Amino acid sequence: KSFLADVCDATSKHDLVDLQKRLISDILKKKHEIRCADKGIGLIKQQFRHRKILVIVDNIDKVEQLDAIVGSHDWFGPGSRIIITTRDERLLLNVDKVYPLQVMNEDEALELFSWHAFGNSWPNNVYLEVSKKVVSYCGGLPLALEVLGSFLFKRPIADWKSQLEKLKKTPEGKIIKSLRISFEGLDDAQKAIFLDISCFFIGWKKEYVAKVLDGTIDISVLYERCLITIERNVLN
């Protein structure tokens, strides 16, 4: 088995060969010298085509990353499982099944937040109401729940209330930094349309907005990048 964490960040610091070396080392339990990505692809095919393996590829953002490490079903033995996480739905066109991440319900969100804020699955009575307010602010987003839970860990309740007031004016920096990754990957036209939708067109029909903004393909890209949702042909 192999878990390749945050491939987007890893390949920004290193090259695809480094990623291939990690995969091969995890599976074979020994290091191999690889001079270029093409050689790495050949080695993966040769060594893994008869092996039943599990590979989790976290946070892919370019098709080149997939091509270099999990390019095709026949690279791996029968019964193998390749799990990919990504912000870009276009990168999943050739996978067998797609599972969109669902927003957590209130109880799930409160439990996740509690593990980070208190080290257990539920707040005590003193912190219960303020915890529910923090969870409501996070809107079921796991990243926000984890960041804020860790930040508030072992802080007095006065600090919690102060942080809630601060969040109404200024969102938590770590959350914004992570969410901006998808936004920064857009071209200028897509960024402009995303901002127009966010400010003016939430709740409007997709076809009408596409006509007004002359951006049918751009709206599709925003949807594929999980920056907007479309339910019953309405933008959210």
C-alpha cells in the first residue's frame, strides 16, 4: 500500500520522479534510482502489474501527476484499488466511480470539531452553546472545523466568544489560504465570473447567468473545481 499525501504541494517543491520514488519505495520496501519520469512509468508497470495494491493519491491538481503514477488500470494487478482526491472533477473522467464530498450535517460537524477542540466526541455543557455557534459559522466544512477546533483547544470560554466576534469581520487566515488554492488556479475570466456569481447571482438560473456573463464554459469549470454548486439548475 502507499499513501501519497498532498501531491499538489509535493510536486510544486519536487518533481514527478520524486513522487514515483515514494510510490515504488512504499510498495517494494526498497529504493530505486530513477532518472526521468518515463523510466519511472516503465518501472511501475513492470513491478506492479501482478501485484494487488492500494494507492491513495491525495490532492491531485494536474493530469501529468496521474499519468506519472497511476496512468492506467493495467499498470496494477487484479483487485488493486486506486483512490484519488482532487478539487478538479475533470481529472476524474477515466475513473470507475466518483464520490462527491458531502457537507457534514450538524451532529457530524459538532463531533469533528469536538475532537479537535476538546479531544473527545462532544463538548461539555459549559462550551456546548458556543461550540454550536462555531460549527454553524463553519457551515459543515471539515477544514474550517479542524482549524478552528485546534485554535480554540484549551482556551477559556471568553477567548471563544472573542474569536467568534472576530470571525464575523475577518475569516480565519489558514482557512482562506487553503480555499484560495482553487481560486488561484483559474484564469482571469473565470476569476471575474466567480466573483460576479458570488456577489450577484447566487440563487439565479444557470442558463440566464451564463447568457448575461457570456460564460457557459467558465461556469462549467467553476462547478468542476467545486467552487460553485448547481442544484435544480440554480447556482449556489
